[in-house]
Amino acid sequence: MTGGPPGPEAVTVGETMVVFSPDGSVPLDRAERMTVHVGGAESNVAMYLAALGHRAAWASRVGNDPFGRMVLRHVADAGVDVTGVTVDPDAPTGVYVKDPAPDGTRVHYYRAGSAASRLDPASLAGAAGARLLHLSGITPVLSGSCRALVEAALVARPLAGVTVSFDVNYRPRLWPVERAAPVLRHLADHADVVFVGLDEAWSLWRTPDPAAVRRLLPGPSVVVVKDGAVGATALAREGRVSFVPALRVPVVEPVGAGDAFAAGYLSALLRDLGPVAALRWGHLVAAHALRVPGDHAPLSPRADLDDLAGVPADRWPTVRLPDPRPEGT
């Protein structure tokens, strides 16, 4: 007798919404046509992990509405296990709208009272037996029960043997810095792996460089500090510091690149690769996201990525991605 199919290696938990974007990147108040996408930090990570060959699952709640069905179909079509998603009969699926502007894209959220705001610690059950659980700093601001979920995963640690990663993912439009800063510092310091942008770390904690971020967060096994087009630094608890410069790539839109970076890094972690290789994988996957207007990008063939990730150090700054593939190919 054989057992059932193996469970997921990695589980992500958090809200995913339907996204409306003006065609042609015109300002929202001048838009005549809108494009519909699906976007969510944690499901983005799960989708990239699945594309990289991992057994990935996403747990959440969606409404019993067309938007909820759209979200479920989109994430499942990317090869992610969505059996841990609850369809809520009484609360809607969240929505957000992008508003392009010369100084950057603004986002308008319509998520208050969403189905995902009803997530709670019970939503972690599906991660039992996984190697990795990934959360973000978006979830704790959605509701008290969502905050309890993240607290349980990071502080109470009900999932023995599971590595917990946490992307700070500060969203100023969801909560002011004076409220967010202590909460996100507390949560991040209880994670095993932390991702944070140097810009958001400065906004939250006035930490001017990666070393200052590491001093502020002594708890994690590794803190990964991303500095946009400059590069990313991994600072291990035992003192090892690794830096890999970012790849040069034409930027269409930065939204979703942080999720892509986290997925690439975590994929390398699941494959027991070293810190430099993990940072390279983060940059490679993020570079794909930067080239598209949506929250998620199709990746180059795995063999090509393996070759690029393994180039000698002196060739890394010259790495260029293959031409982008259409979504779904």
C-alpha cells in the first residue's frame, strides 16, 4: 500500500485580491479602459515557487463571488495547491486599483471587511509538515484575527520544524508608521528569515544601512536587506555578510518584484544552496517581475535560470535575461 501524494514543501498565507489597472498606464481619473489582474504578496510567492518546481500551497479566504472564483482559478492555474483556501459565504473578495503617476504607481484599496480579513490562527493548519511557511507584514493590519494568525506563526510557533519567513512589506496606506513600526519590528524579530527593503526599513525604524537593520533585528537566522537597483545583502546571525548586486533590467513596474525576490531566495533555501546563490536567485526572479506591468511574470526556462545563477562572480554584473515569454507559455 502506498500513501497519498506528498504535501507541500512551502505554504504561504495571506490575502489575494483582484486588481484593476488603467490601460496604457494613464492616470486613473483619465482611464477609459481597465485591465483586470490578480495580485497578492503571499500568493505571488507561492506561484513563483511552483514555477521553480516546488510543491507550493497558498492558504487564505475569498468571497463566494466572481472575484473569489477568479482568484482561485488564477492561483491554481499556476500550479499552486489552493485546497487550504476557504470560500466565505458572507464576506467579499478584496479589490484594489492602481493609479499610475509620473512619480510612481499609487494604490487604492477596497478590502475592509473582506473574506481574508477573517483569517485566524486556524489557517495555519495546512502548513503542518511543510518545510517553509511564508507570511508578510500586510496580514497583521487587516484585522485582529489576522494579527493573531501572524503572532501565532512567529511567536507561539505551533508548527514544529517549519522555517518561518516574513517579508516586512510595509504598506503606508494601510497603517501609519508610528503604529506599524513597533509591530513589524516585533514580528520580524521572531522570524527565521526576514526580507525588508532598505527604504522601508528607514521609513519604519530609521536604520540607514543593512548592518543597522541587523542590529535592530537580532533574532532571525538571516536578515535579507534589499536596496533596489543596488543589490541585496544577507546578514546571518553568526556574523556572515553576503552581498550580490542587482541585475540591470528595464523597469516597467516595480510592484511585485519584492515577492519575486523572496520566492527566488526561498527556492534556493529549500534546495540548501548557500547565501550568495540564494541572493542571485532572488535577483533573477525579481528581474522577471520588473519587466512586466502585472504583479506576476512568467519565468525563463529553469535550465536557463540554472545557467545564469551559476555564472562566475566576474560575469554576474553582465548577466542579461532572455527575452520575456508571454504569460502562460
